[in-house]
Amino acid sequence: MRRGRLSARLGLGFWLATGWILLVLLAALLADVLPLARYDETLAGPPRSGPSPAHPFGTDGLGRDVLSRVVHGARVSLGVGLGAVLLGLAIGAPLGLLAGYRRKAADAVIMALNDVAQAFPALVFALAVVAFAGANLRNVIIVLGVLGVPSWVRLVRGSTLTYAGREFVLAARVLGARDRRILWREVVPNVAVPASSYAFIGMAVVIVAEGSLAFLGLSVQAPTPTWGGLINEGRTIMEDAPNVVLAPSVVMFLTVLSFNLVGDRLRALTDVREIGLEPVRQAVAAVPAPTAPHPVRDCLLQAEDVRTHFVTPRGLVKAVDGVSFTLERGRTLAVVGESGSGKSMLIRSILGLLPGTAVRGGTVYLSGDDLTARSPAEMRSVLGPRLGTVFQDPMTALNPVRTIGAQVTEPLRVHLRMGRRQAREEAVRLLASVGIPDPARTLRRYPHQLSGGMRQRVTIAMALSCGPDVLFADEPTTALDVTIQDQVLRLLHRLREERDMAVVLVSHDLSVVARWADEVIVMYAGRVVERGPAAEVFGRPRMPYTEALLQAAPRLTDPAHHRLRVISGRPPDLADLPAGCAFRARCAYAGDRCATEPPPLTEVEGRAYACWHPLPSTETSLEGTHVDGR
Ligand SMILES: Nc1ncnc2c1ncn2[C@@H]1O[C@H](COP(=O)(O)OP(=O)(O)OP(=O)(O)O)[C@@H](O)[C@H]1O
């Protein structure tokens, strides 16, 4: 964001308010050296005099300079504000982080106590403590600081919940980062942004609260002047000398307004764009139903009867229900299907990164090693070094407040134990290998300074940093411009060849994957409904759903005004699947049997499809997409 645009977005009010705060702060800091009369000195002139060049705010009932008293009062107000905000932050932030990140029991206990604390009448508490312990600066700071804790807990917990569910946290997890590291490196820097804007609003709240206590005589005691105390003192002579009340009131009003305005503008500027990502927690290792042991095949990746179920108030949602496939080195498997068919959940099941409410079943073998038998801690040595992941939206997959260099070097330092310098050199090499011009300069930049295509190249470089055997690319081009999509897929293909990896490419757009996949599995309502070599599945679909997906895919040779055929009807409710074939209600070929018996996935000559009325095996090519040509 350029400076000019930032300044315009903040607005004139923000800059005026900042100027006022700086002025009050400077005046408070330099109160002793400013050419002002002493705040407690009775001057020779008449008391209660109005504003004059010598005393711009006039004098009070005892003939003391009001300006000097207001300036010294600023010390107390700002001092209490700063002290109380820092104290509230120091207690509230760790509790909020713990509740938002750990959730479950920690969240329940902390938030229950927080609700109780928030329900306690603040003024009664303040009056009681100050009256009992004594009205002095330290006690006022402690009371107001403690009273601010519940608000800090709520704010920090809310932000932590939001950021802990963002894709860059999932990306860090996929790269095998530990919880503590994720919290400090990924969550805390982002939570600090709304926290700093709230600190300004907190200052305004505390200044008003201190003013109220001072007005009641329960803040710092005379002779030290405070704004609330000055207003209280001037109350009785308001009719003769309104300046005595007006001066501290106006200064206090402008200061509170300025802190609120600055806090509010900062909040609006840094507001989190809700992207609607699911929370990511480790899967509960409970299996929906006992599964028979599967033969371990001699291949790189083997998924056997993978299931991901969610227990929801509406019933059991079978997001993934018995998916099996094998994948060899140097091959690309495309997982295709409409939105909500279970593609992402399948990938997350394989990686062992699922929402806390998910229940996982089935087995995943990586070179014969059972990944589902591993604990989350044991999975860390696999995520990153052996399984890499590229996500849909590179903007959310990268941490916005850390440089590209910090993010690309992190897996190298954590997993490969490289020193700072070596990791930097390797990062330059990695960025160059994914086609980023001037990689050394790119390392110093932030995600928002790069284009979408360049950002996705960075996430690909990160996923490849530890040399994984399998690269999962979950809709890697959906958030990108059409012209960039092909470049990114071409890059993935080149890297697969160079590194002899396997690639799992998830997409709902068949025309995107048709060109680059060797094998394809078509998913519908959490199940595989067709599987086989990409050229054959796309050339001669046997399952009517695959045919419908192909007809809904845009083709490069389509005339400009060609209308795409959409798949009629809606995907079924996963919590209430119909009897028989789940695609029946939307299928033009459905018969009686489809309504009663679910079609099994039948293997015929290297192809598999789940349909009672398969399409004839005649060629219906996907025009304009080159299934085999690269
Ligand atoms: N936390 C959750 N609780 C309950 N159900 C969920 C949860 N997360 C996902 N689901 C269910 O899982 C289904 C599959 O979701 P998934 O994200 O895998 O679909 P997808 O095929 O990847 O879709 P898209 O292309 O839109 O990303 C969804 O339709 C939804 O009903």
C-alpha cells in the first residue's frame, strides 16, 4: 500500500487526533521544563481571573495557573491510562491466547471466569478497593488495569480464534511447525494488530474512568492536580469562573475523543477479512466403524477406505466415505467434484489435519508406513519433509505480517536445521526454481507487495522446501487469473518431473486438470463415483455425473457466447443422504434400481465407476483440453 493511499484512508481526523495526542503527551512529559507557572503556586494577581496572555486558561479560586494545573493533570491521566492498559494487556492477552488457541476445557474455564468478572459492578469494585487500599497512583492503575482484563481476554481470544483458523496457520502446520512456534510466529503478530488498535480505545476508557474516580476524590490526592479533580474543584465557582471547569473538561474531552478516533481508524484499517475457513485441529483418532486390515501395496501413497465424518446437531455428516486410491512417484492424481463433494476433507484426512469435530477412519500408507497410526507429534516429521501442500488462496496461505524471507526460510531452519545464512541462500535458490525474478529482493518483501501468481509461486516454493515425496495442491489456481492458472500448473508439472514427486491435484474445474493429470478420481457426496486414467475418464466418462461435470466445464474452443450446461438440481444433504444412488435425483438416466440400491464402485478394465446405468464406452472428448498433450 503506498503512503499516499494509506494517509487518505486514515483521513484528516486521524491525523488531527494523532497530533493532539502527541501534543498532550509532550506537554505532560515536559511539564517541568515548560515556561509555565508552578501548578501549586498562588500568583500575585487576582484569583478566578479569565484567560489572559500570561495565563491562557486563567487562574483558579486560589489564584493558581489553570494551564499549568491542566498540563500536570495530563501526567496523571496519561500515566494511569498507559499503566492500566499495559496491566490489562499483560494479564488478559495470555489468557485470551490460551482460550482461543487451545479451546475446549481451557476456553470453557477461562471464558466462564471472564463472564463472572465482567458481570461484577466495576464502579463498586473500584470504590471498594481504592477506599480500602488508599487512593494513590499505583492503586488506581491496578484497579483500572484489572477491570480492563475481561475486555482484553475477549478481544485476544476472538482474534486468536480467527487467525488460528486461517490458511497460513494450516500451512505452518502442514510444514510440521509446533504449537508454540505457530502461536508466536503466526498468531501473535497478527493478534497484535487489533490489540494495538484496542489499546488506544482502552486508553480513552481508562482516562474517563480515572477522571470519574478523581471527581469523587478517589484518585491521586492533592496537591497533585488531576483532570477529574480540577473539574470537581471548579464546580463550586463555575458561575464566576467557568474557565476553571471548562479548560480541563475540554482538554479531557479532546484527548478521549482523539484516542477513540485513532483506535477506531486503526481497527477499521486492519479489520480481519473473514474468509470462512474451517478451524483446524488434530483429528480425534476414533474410527467411525472398524475397518478390516488392508494389504499394503508397493507404492508411494496408498489411501484405503478413508472416511471423515462429522457429528453435527443435524446428524452424522459423511464428508468423506470410503475413498481408496494408490499413487506412484512421477504421477499426478486429480481429485475432482463439485463444491462440497469432500475433496478438501479427503486431503486433510490424509494429512491428519482436521477440524476438532471430525472423526477419521481408514488407513493411509506412505511407502508402506501407516500414517494414520502416527500421533500428531509424530506426523510433524512427515508434514513438510515428505508431504507438501499448496493451498487455494496464496494471500491467506501466507502470513501478511511476516516477510517472504522469514516464511520461506522457516521450514528450512526447523526441519533441515540450516543456519540463517544457509537457509537464506537455499530460499533464494528455491524462489528462483519456481520462476520468481530477483529472488533476493523478493525475500525482503511482504505478501501484499507481490502479485497473486507470484504469491502462489512462493507457497509452492515453501511446500517444496524440504523436498516432499507427495505434493498436495488443493485448488491451487482457483484464486488466480486465467492467464496465470496455466503457468502455475505448468510449473507444478515441471517440478514434479524434476523432483520425481507425486502430485495430488484437487479441482472442481475439469478443464484445468484434464491436461495435467495421469489418473483421476471423481467424487460425489463424499464417495468416489468414477476412477481411472485421466485420458479415458475425460474421453469416455461412464458415470453420468462425470459427463455432467464435463459438460459444465468451459472449453477453450467454445464460442464467446456459448452457454455452459449447469448440472441440474443441488448436491444432496450429507446429513440426510437419499437411499440408493446419491446422484439419482439429478440424473437423466436414473431407473428404479437407482432409488433403492446404492451402486457399488465396480472395477472394469482398469476403470471403476459406481452406476447401474453406465454410459456407453463411446468417445465424447473434452474438446479444446488436451488430455494427453503437454
Ligand atoms: N466442520 C465441519 N462440520 C460439519 N461438516 C463439515 C465441516 N467441514 C466440512 N464439512 C462438510 O464436508 C463436506 C465436504 O467439504 P469439503 O471442504 O471437503 O468439500 P470440497 O469438495 O473440497 O468443496 P470446495 O470445492 O468448495 O472446497 C461439506 O459439504 C460439508 O458439508
